[in-house]
Amino acid sequence: MHELSVTESLLKLALSHASQAKATKVTAINIVIGRLASIVDDSVQFYWDFVSEDSICAGAKLNFERRPAVLHCTDCSTDFTIEQDMTPCPKCGGMHTAIISGEEFYLDSIEIEKEAEKIS
């Protein structure tokens, strides 16, 4: 259920940036989600359709970019990428790792429409 509060935060950010850009419509929201982030795309989309209703973001397409997790093996100092579950270091088989990236979740960019400015 935390996707609801996350989605509400996305909407606030999008509306703020759209307002600054004097947008008339937000057409797309580009979101980056790390492999280890506990965010479910379908849930965010479901809540988005609900929370963005009656705003300039209504109907905006959500584009999700999933990024792999990168771990650092503290046994042999190797950095490696995982796509699925936590796995041992491919170089030494060690399980002592630190997460370098893969937990991120952020609004990367928004796509907007604006009214044409009149030049006098």
C-alpha cells in the first residue's frame, strides 16, 4: 500500500514542475526504479489513474525504467550486477556484499504540452 503515498508524491512533483514550466498538460512521466526498490509498477499505475484524475496530469503515460542492482564484494573488491535474487560474487563466490545501486526510485523527467506563446 506504500505505492499510494509514493504515487501521490510523484503527482506533487509533476504538478510543481509543470506549473513552473507553465504547462497546460502533462503527457508522460518518466520514472527510474532500482531492482531492489520495493515498488510495483502496476500498483503505481493503478494509483496514478486515481490520484491524477481532474488534474493536468490525468491520462499521462507512466514510463518505468528498471535499473539493475550493482553490488560490491567486500571479500575481493569486485563490483557486479544482479538481475534477479541476491547471488554470490561471480569472481570469488563470497556473500559479503554492499549495495552500490539498485534501491533508487525517482522522477527522472516529465513531458508536457504548452500553449504557444504570442509574440507581439
